Amino acid sequence: TEELFSRRQAHLAKPQKNYYEVPPQIERGWKEHMFDVEGRAYLDMVNNVTILGHGHPRLAEAIGEQWLRLNTNSRFHYAALSEFCERLAALAPDGLDRVFLVNSGSEANDLAIRLAGAHTGARNMLCLREAYHGWSVASDAVSTSIADNPQALATRPDWVHAVASPNTYRGEFRGPDSAGDYLTAMAPVLQSIDAGGQGLAGFIAESVYGNAGGISLPEGYLSEAYAQVRARGGVCIADEVQVGYGRLGHHFWGFQQQGVVPDIITIAKGMGNGHPLGAVITTQAIAGSLEKEGYFFSSSGGSPVSCVAGMTVLDVMVDEKLQDNARDVGDHLKSRLAALIDKHPIAGAVHGMGLYLGLEFVRDRTTLEPATQETAAICNRLLELGVIMQPTGDHLNVLKIKPPLCLTTESADFFADMLEKVLSEGW
Ligand code: PMP
């Protein structure tokens, strides 16, 4: 394993994030578990891509069968493309019925930002601090998370305008009723965009704050922010790459939790269960405006194999009731995590819903000093106990709990038990 890892280090281009100093060599997965080459099982509590679980036979068979029959691109006409676009449009709110198929979340957000520009004729984008939207040029430009890039805030291009992270736990304003304060703080940014005279292309945000640890935005935040953006002619992009598509259990989309309807939805990750798949869903008017810039074409986006993968994921989600499972097992797990707060001072808060949860560690519950090193050590100790878990947030002090949606109550309890054991070892 170590020799193989040094070969990886020799040729895999840097910077590339490694999650453990010498990670276990994982060569097999089944449902919410992964197995290393020595046969040791790990409970995978972070994989928000493999929503059906690892090694799903139905998906493997459907993809294999389609590969044998045909794989080409969307310049040709085949049933899977028509059917998948139709199904995605049916999942979106009324009026959002045009679909672009791409291969990743970065591509989806990049295209969404281009669409905003093409539709409005403006370039300025509003985004949130503590956000991650991808690695491509435009999606990286609106990514402000200092955990991913310590220079992020100092190096954004001039068309990017980041406003305060509406983090109701440790942000500038706190509590579920802080929307008004965050919107007041947004006003000068909007005024300076107005004064610049170049207009506002749009606003991009995760509609439940996944990168900050699954924190719900303050009540009413998105509806007023969307109104401000639309009043200036801008479009509103909901990045549903991690929080959407059933993971929240109580809602299929994150924006439903805020009671809003975006103009553009971006999805990826779980929609292909690991097969590279992403999509932008928007209105006919916004989609059509890209024509000013020529045709849209992606060589693999919307291929027969990709469409079959996407539809099989949707079928399995329905047949195995995975959104309901995310709600029920997620609610149970959240209550187990909430119980840790009463016993362990380091456990400051539990965020999120369904199977997108965050457990935030602090050194002091009044100052909220982030327990960053402790969080890394807790994750390492969890690995020893057979649980894959990683930190998120600007201070890397929040456990990002986003397992496959097939997680059983038994596995959720195993995770909570192991966490309790680690916390009882003293922090
Ligand atoms: N948006 C969000 C909210 C994400 O979490 C990610 C990936 N972590 C992306 C976009 C980018 O997706 P991808 O890695 O598929 O390009």
C-alpha cells in the first residue's frame, strides 16, 4: 500500500488534497461500506456522490448494457436523451424545463454563470463567503472558501462580489432570525455594483449552506436576496450539487426549504452516483440567450450511457425510497448527535437535515473558538475505528456528515457510537 501510494505521489499532479497521511487502500465498496485490501470494513459517512451506495448492481448492469449497445453524443437522436431531459424537467419547478447536460458540478456552475451573463448582458456576480462552487475558471472565481484556498478572498476577479456568509451559528449575525441583518449588510455591495453601471448578471448560492457544514440559511434570506437580485435584472442560481436531489430527506431541493424558486438550478454528484454527470436546468428564455454565443455542445454530456446512468439512479431512488430513508435515518442520526452536545463541551452544534448534517466542534461555547486541530484528530481516530469522516467549513471544524442515502439506522448508530467513544476519550 505505501509503495503504491508513493507512486501516486510521484505522478498525480499537485496540488491535490489527500485526506489522510497514508490513506487506506480501498479497492471495493458495498452500500455504505468500503473495504481495504486487507479486508477491513469502513463505514463511509462522507460520500455524497454515491447516493445509492457503492457497487449498486442495477446501475452497473444498466451502464454495462448501454455501453455494449451504443455510446455516442447528443448530436445524434436516441431515446435516453429525450427521456432523461424530460425526467429532470419534471423534477424542477414549473417553468424550469430546459436542460443542459454536462459532466460535473464545476461545469454546471460554469455554464450557469455564462448563462447569467448571456441573459443579462452583465458580468458582475454576487456570491457568498465560505462557499465552494468548483474548480473551473468561473466556478472557481465565485468560490470563496478559505479552507480550499487561503488566498480566496484576496484574489477574486473584479466581477465577483462576495457578501457575508449567512452562517447563523458563527457568522457576523447569529440565529435563525438574522436574515434582515445579512440583507442590510448586502445592501452596500449591491449599491456599489449599481454605482459601477455594469449591471448584475446574477447571484449564486447553495440553498442550504453545505460547504459551511449543512447550515440552514436564515429564514427568509433567499427570498429577499433573490428579490434584490431580480430587481436589478440579475438571475438567481441555486447550486444544488451537494444538498439537492433528495439528500435533505424533507425536501428534494434545498431551495424548497427557503420557499423560493431559482432561475437556474445546477446539479451533479449524486445524479450519476459516481458516473460523471452534471446538469443545468433553467427557463427557455435563459437557455435561449446562450444562442448569442453560438451552440452548446459537450462531447460526453448527455451521452446514452450518461442518460441511462442518470435515469437508473432516479429509478433506484424511487424503488428503494432513498429520499424517505434520508429523512428518517437522518432525523434519527441528528437526534443522536444532538445528545452529544449535552455530554461533550467540544460539541457546539448540530446543523443540517436529512443526510446532510454537520457537527461543529468548538473550544469554547461562548467565543466559538474553532477546534480545528481537534476535529482533524477526531477524524483520524474515527478512521482507526472504521469510520470515514472529514472536516468542512472555513475553519475545518465541522464534521461533514453526508453518507450514501441507503444508510441504515444500524450504521447511523454505529457512527454515533464511535463518535461518542472518541469524544469520551477526552478532548
Ligand atoms: N458545487 C458544490 C456545492 C460542490 O460541493 C462541488 C463539489 N464539491 C461542486 C460544485 C463542484 O462539483 P465537481 O467536483 O463535480 O466539479
